[in-house]
Amino acid sequence: MKMPFSKGQKLTGEIIPPPDKSITHRALMVGAISRKGVRIKNPLISGDTLSTVDCLRKLGKSLTMNPKEIIIKPGQLKEPRDILYCGNSGTTARLLSGILSGQKFFSVIDGDDSLKRRPMKRVVEPLRRMGAIIFGRENDSLLPISIKGNELHGHEFELTVPSAQVKSAVILAALLAEGKTTIKEKIKSRDHLERMLEWFGVNLEVQGNIITVDGSSQIEGGEITVPGDISSAAFLIGAAVLVPGSHIVVREVGYNPTRTGFIRVLQRMGAKISVLKMKEQAKEEVADLEIKSSSLKATEVTKEEIPSLIDEIPLIALLATQAEGVTRITGASELRHKESDRIKAMCENLKKMGAKIEELRDGIIIEGPTLLRGNQVSSFGDHRIAMTFAVASLITRGETWIEGFDSVQISYPEFIRDLSTLCHD
């Protein structure tokens, strides 16, 4: 797809980003095992969240949905007649594994070619230690996986991979287990599920990086409103920082501290980003942000920061091409196991555009500033890569074509519309 943007346009105006994908997924999962059902206001309706909805319906859940809300009605999960197809959604596959491990039936989880390459053993192993009966392809490492529901028991874990998906799968299984489960994180990952369960009154204790879940806890249900997605808003924020003369306000965006590493790194690089207003909504911080175009300087992004900005690293790499000096991103080997190998994807595409970039085993080194040239690049079937190079097209000399741009449907179906709304000659 040819990008409709050109160098010389600037971003002005106000925008509300799409609802948060991570929170929508988790609200659907929590609603599925609640006693009285859940009303989700302002959900994200996208390819990934629709995969979760489809799987829950195959599991016998009754859901009604429209663009403004999803209502999950009470009722037990039932053995599915069909394979639970998760499409491209790793969150769906991993979190469902936690729930299904404690059910009294058999199920099979599968996904598209991309999801079939993503690691599942990191979820399988802790669930097995709780008593789950799970088998998968290539020594239980890859989809499809089969799950024979079993009685689960509490366990103590120290997570070696800072993954919110693994943590959430274990928490959901712990709610169905006998006894207490303790989870210790070396580096704190996004904590939306913990906050959500507290909102719904679940007996869950969080002390620093240690989470304790009582298996006797019940999720009664209720109502929750989803804030704007900071990871989707990041592409609008990054564009405004990069493009001279830009000045935008992003309203009603989730500002959970475990998700705002991107903002902190940009401010460290010299970006003019300020919080205009902050409030709390269903245990989540929600903010209005003001962003102005800025001159950037290089920085270092280290392993400890990665969990709080894992989805925004491709965008940080692009921003680094316009920053003064050498930017180093390290400790990010997890990027090789996303919808694409994002380290490889960014290096290949940015080199085509003339960037000075070096691929590391666990990261990227970028030297800037560099004048980028328009070119034909690939999304590698990855929504974050596609949106990153749409932003790049705003500062490149010449036209930019992105192969597989429709991958943005996974998380931000209206991305081109929203970016176009902000762009003015």
C-alpha cells in the first residue's frame, strides 16, 4: 500500500486513541469465568480481540457486542466442538491456556502461521507445575496445543521471562486452583490483570514484584471501562515529535506506569511531552497528553526498561534515526518472538531507507540524524512494523510503500484515518 503522507505535512489537533487491546483481552477472559458476567464499556474491536470473542463463543459463552460495549453473560464454560483458533493473537492463546487448564474438558488451541512460530513452552511449563495436562508441537513448545482439564493446585513461581502474558495465564489458572499461588517477577511487567481483579473485588495481594492469589477467590462480575491504548497512541505521539511544527493533544489514554516506558525514554531524548490531566478509572491511570515537535538526542535503552516499552521499540528505533548521536537498544531479545522478528524487520527496512543501523543479537544500534528516503518496505505481517513505517513516511524524501499494511487490523483498524485527521499541509 502506498502511504498517503508526505514530507512537509505537520500534525495538529486532538485525538482519542483506540481502546486498550491488553485490557480488552483481559476483561473478556475475566468475564468468561465470572459468576454474574461482565459489561465491558469502550472495548477494542479489532482482529486480535475478535479472536478472543470467537474462542469464548466456541466455549459456550453468550456475548452481545457493539462498538460501544461487550456484555458477557453468566454461564459455565463448555467443551468446544471445534479447535479454538486464535488467529494472530498470542494473548488469546496464552491466557486461554491458563483458564482451560482448570476446566473439566478437553480443548485444542491453534493459530495462524505467525502464531505457530511463537513460543508456548514458557506458559506450558508453569501450568504443568500446577497440575495442568498440556501437550504441544515440538516438545510442547509450539501451537497447536491440547489441554485436558485437570484439578490444579497452588504453586510458588519465579518468572524467568518478564512476560505479562505468562503472568496473566498463571494468575487465571491460580483462580481455579486449590490453595495459594505466589508469583515473583524479576522485572515488573504490565499489571492490568492484577488491577482488574482488584477492581472486581478478588482476593489478590500485590507487594512490589510479588503477587499472591488465593484459589478460593470468586470473580463476581460487574462493569469496567477500557481506557485508550498507550501502545497505539505511541505512533501518533512519535509522529508529532518527529514532524516539525506539530502540536497535538491525545486524550483519555491509559497511563499505567508499567506501560509508559516509551514516554519516559522520549522525554529523556528531549521530546516535549507533558501531562495535562490525570484521573483514575477502574484502578488504571488515565491521562490527557500534550505533544510538540522536538529535537532529539540519542539515548540508551536497557534490559530493565524493555517490559514497559516492548511494543514501542520499533518506533523508538525510527525516532533514533533522527536523534543526534548513537542510540543503543539492548536486552530486547524478546522482540525476536513477536508477530515478526522485530529486530530483523526494523534493521532491514531502515537500511532500505538509508539509516545507519546495526543489528545485535538482543537489540539495535542506530546512528543519527539521517535523512531517510522513501522505499518499498515490508510489514512482515506485523501491525507495529506497519505503523512504524507509516510514521516514517511523514519524514522521508519520496514515496513509501508498505507491503502487508492490512496487518494494522490486528490492533488499530482506523490508524490511517486517525493519522490523516491530524496531518495538515
